[in-house]
Amino acid sequence: MADSQKTSLWAKGATVSLGLMVGLLSGWAAITGGMGGQNYSGWYGSSVTGSTDADPWLRARVAVSGLLALNKSQAIYFTRKTDDAGDPLREECRYRVTGGPLPGKWWSVTVYAADNYLPLNDDDALSFDATEVRPDAAGAWAAVLAPVRPDGGEAWASTRKAGEFDITLRIYQPDQGAVADYASIPMPKVTKLDCGGKA
């Protein structure tokens, strides 16, 4: 075989290999990029998560990021990686999460580290839920995301050892109106308070 033919075969093989690598990396990024979906005031959710309408890519993302998703008549899911200013959620910062009544029987907010697993700390406070917040007469509530427990007994989820983290809102047994129209849900706000380990 002539040298020019060998060079041509090598170049074709290298091109195919590079294409395969780019395709695999793109696919892995799509799968590990979180639950995906539409943006609802900074929270991302897909109306087909947990349903037979989910495509293979979404099912793969749920398998990697969510591990298990209930049917949407039982629970709907929203994830966010940024505060209301658009900055990534970071372990060393404190955030106030505020909201009002959510359209379901029960709800929770859980912290997940960058590897999509719970942070490896022993604070026994990796989430807060509807039973832990103290709503006012209008139903408004607040909670804190921080690496240390806040003073005053506020509802709290620990971000210690979470690095650059995300949070997942689960609304269980959601109202039919919420299932039909995610945009109708009054999503909680996430406001950065400060950074640098202030208590």
C-alpha cells in the first residue's frame, strides 16, 4: 500500500474517532446536565418527567440525576442551580428561599452536590419541607440554605460539603391545574444573603 493511501486511511480513521469522541462527550453532557426542561422563574422542570412521553435522553438524565421519578400525578420536580441574580449556588454562601402556598398536598426542597448525590456531611439537614417552615397568615414562608445552622430556628438545609450545588423542589400530589400548567405555579425565590462563612 502506498504511503499516500496509508496517510489517507489514517486521516479518515482519526476523523471518525474524533467524531465519535465528540458525540459521546456531547451525549454524556446532555445526560448529566440535570433534569432539563423549561425555565420557570429560575427553576427547571419537564412536564414529561416520570411519564411515558419522556424521550430516551430525558429518561437517561432522570436515571443519572434523579435516580427515580414518580409519575407526575404523584409528584412534579423542579431543579435550580442559580440564585435569583443568576449566580451559581455555592457552598460558602448563604441564601434565603422564600415562597407561598404551593399547589400540592406536600412539598420539599433538597440540596444536591455537583455529583447529583446528597452532600457528604452529618448535619442531618439536607432538606426542608412544608412541615418545617412557619408560614404567616397569608401562607408566606422562608428558609435558609447555608453551611452552618442559622440562629433563630429558621427552617434550614445544610450546604456544607456541597461545593457548587443545586436544589430540587418536589411537589407531591400536585393539583391538576399545576400538572396541566407549570407556569401557573408560584415558584420560590432564592436570594443570596452573603458569602464567606458568615453565621
